[in-house]
Amino acid sequence: KKRPAGIAGSLQGGLGDRGRSAIGASTSYSSAALTAAFTAGYRHDIRERQLASTVQTPDPATGQLLTSTSSLSERLRRQVPTVSASVDYTIDDHQSATASFSWSRRGGLRTYRQTNETHTPAGVPTESTQRLSSGRDPETDVDERLGYARKLSRAGEQLDLSLHRASSHQQEHYDYINDSFIPAAPRSYSNLGFREDHVTTELGVDYTLPLSKTQSWKVGYAFAQDDYRFANAGNFVDPVTLVQSPDPNTTNDFMYLQQVHSAYASYQTNVARWTWLAGLRAEATRTDGQQLTDRVSTHASYLRAYPSLHLSRGLSGRTTLSFGASRRISRPDPDNLNPYVDREYTPNLRAGNANLRPQFTQSYEVGYGYDHSGLSWQMTGYYRLNRDSTTDVTIYTGNGFSLTTKANLPKNDSAGLELTASGHLAPKLGYSLSGNLFRSQIDASALGVPGLRST
């Protein structure tokens, strides 16, 4: 049973069709100064994916229009054990500390069958291939957090310290059977190993200073470091001797380091029935990427400021009017910065772009809300101006192969109206509704597509 103090626990289990199952247990202890919790679980799951793509493009050599189709049927079996623990301890009336830890592992057998065909407008096939794959993809994730809070002399004045480390390690291996029917070729065998390591380290210091009942300051500093490493190793396998020879087209090693120093401040106050919240965040970012296989290095550093302003006013006891403006950044996924050409899902090749820039978004919003007697609804009009967002660009390279890379989209704007509502149709029957009416427009002229496109 759940109790305000003492020991409590729970046990859950579930069964699904096709062998799906889950089990979990948790226990906790609570006293005046100490709260501790521990959970453990295990899940068995089966996932299936169906992928299909069609590429139509003129052949670079003959100019004849070719249609390339690819289909993939994939089945994944997942075993996922998890463990987590947390502790909250009140040292005295002014100090408290927290700690948490979580561990999870997932993986299992993964198989797929992929077919690829290319034909002319008359339906004459020019290429037909098949690939069978079998392998495993284990991944281990660990998350560790420490926190310390100290109340200072004024009421509400507080200093918070935090330390966070998260790591993810994934190592996969797949064996392939490759068949080429058109043009006819002997069956071949190959394998591919993947390794992906990601470690995030974060440090935060936050200080809150109330000046009055309606005014307060918050300032802070944060440091974040991301270490990535992606490594692939592919081999051809002799079907008779089983001797392996390296495949240079599927061997790659890429490292990426990103460090972000952030300083921020916010000020909240009430002026003439308006609640004002203004903030400013300054970030100094440094990145280093190394494509060790091709000996390509990229380095970048930049300093940016991100202001924000939010205003709200209660028009009555039931309605609220709000305005907001902010500028923010979205950095590209490090995997998208790796220029290595991924050939796992041939003929649909993929590659990153070492010169991708971060996306900057300028956002403006105005909202109107109503809340009374169990009925709540909100309308929010918005306009978002994006610069250098990440997009896919696909080109046909011939022989049935296409290459999809990443590029910065110069302009991507959107405007719209978001609607949400919730309430009760009867005392025990509730509902919620949401919708978004929008218009989005892109300018890809710098990527060779003339004019603006919108939806």
C-alpha cells in the first residue's frame, strides 16, 4: 500500500500477443529526512517495419528515365532489462541533496529481406538484386545525476548545484547474403559491424533571488560536453574458406566533440496587471569533428545571444491574454555531420554533411485562454522564422543507386493557430481536443530548386 511514510511497493506484469511481455517491480521508503526508491523491470517486445522507396530520374549516361524501387521487410526482437534508483535527503532546514541512477540494456535478433529493381519506361528491367541480413544490436544506457540545494538568508533565496552524466554504447554486427539477378552474378557474402558511443557531461549552477512578492531574479551557468564516436567495419567473406577481407566502402571512423558554455538570467515582475518574464541566454559553442578514415577535420566556434520575453494578463477570473517572443538554436545531430557514405541499405545510400550549420528560430506567439467550471480552452497564434534548418537532398548516382545527404535549408517559415479544449460531457466522462491550422513555406533556391514551396 502507498503510505505517506514507511515502506511501499508495487509489482506489475503484462502479456501481449506474439510473445510480448513485461514485468516490473518498485519499492520506496519515506521518512521525515529521507526518501529512497528502487525500480527494476524487464520487457520482451517484437517490432516489424516495412520500408519502401521509389526514385525516378534520368540515367546520367543515356538520359533515359529510369524507375528504381526498393522494399525492405524487417523484424526485430527486443529484450529490455532496466534498473533505477533515487535518493532525496534533507540535511537540515537549509540544505538538501539528491542522487539518481538508471541503467538499461536493449537488443536482440534483427533480420530483414531487401529487394531492389530498376526498369525503363517500357518496363524492361535493368537491375534486380536481393539482400538477406541477420544480426544483433545490443545497446547499454546509463544515466547518473547529483544535486544539491541550499536555502539562503532571504525567503525563497536559493542556490542549486547539479551534475549529470549520461552514456550510451551500442555495438552491432550483421551478416549479409547478397544476390544479383540482373546482371547475373554469383552469390556473395559480407558482414558489417557498427559501434556508436555517446557520453554527455553537464554541470549547472542556479541562483534564485526574490526581491518582493512580485519580483524575482534568476541567474545561472551551465556547461555541457558531448563526446561522440561512430565506427563501422565491413568485410567480404569467402564462402569456402570463410576468410574475411576488409571492404573499404563500409569502413569508417568518425569522432565529434561539442562543448557549450552558457550564462543566463531572467527577471520576473508585475507591472499594471501584466506579468513580465524577460530572459537572456548567451552561449559559447565549440565543435571539433574528425573523419579519421578520410583524414578530414572540421572545427567551429561561435558566440550567440538568445533573448526571450513573455507577457500575460488575466482579463477576468476566467480568461488570460498572453504574448511571447524568443530566439533559440537547434544544433544538428552529430551523426548528420559524418560525411561517410552509409551503404547498409543499398541502393539507397546515405551520408552526412560536415559543414552543416545550426538552425536558428525566431518565434512570436499570442494566446487567449479560458478556464472555468471544468471547461478549459486555449487559442495560440504563432509565427516562426527558421534559418538553416536541416533537410534531406537526394540525387541519383547511376546504376540504380541514389544518395541522400544533409543540407541547410536557407528559409523555412510557418504561421498558424493552435487550438486545445478539455472538459466534461458528464460528471464521469471527460474529453480533450486539439488541432493546428498552419501554413508552411520553404525557400530551397540555394539548393537548386527554383521558387518558393508551401503547404
